Amino acid sequence: MGKATSIKTSEEVRDRLRILAAERGTTITELLEELANRELTAAEREQRASEAAQELGIEYTEQVQRAGEDAWARIRAHQGAA
């Protein structure tokens, strides 16, 4: 682990993080590390999409990129409605 630092947040968020960490038997620090490592940056998503298209034999054009982004937006919308 690198040098420790602090993050400012509201008391409500801090309390929620404390509960989530306790439920998982971990610390807030470890929980935040897990959450940060789980999410991809925009550049990482773009790279993976390009690699997936290549594996499928699809040219990764702006049109393909937009279609993929639209599909994921629809998936996220359905997940939020559940």
C-alpha cells in the first residue's frame, strides 16, 4: 500500500462506508481500495472495447463505439430500475 492520505466526505457517507466495511469484515480503507480497483477508467474501458472488437474481427469505428456506449447506457438504465 502507498502512503496514507485522507479523503473529505460527509458524515453520512463516512457512516455508510463504516457500515459497509463492517458488514464485509474489512476496513473503510480496504473497501475503498476494492471499489476503486473494480471500476475502470475511461481509457481502460476504451482499450478493452477496442481489444474486444479486434477479437471479434470487428473494425472499431466511431459508429461501433457509439453503439456500444448506447447499449451499456440501456443496460445501466435497466439495472437502476430493478
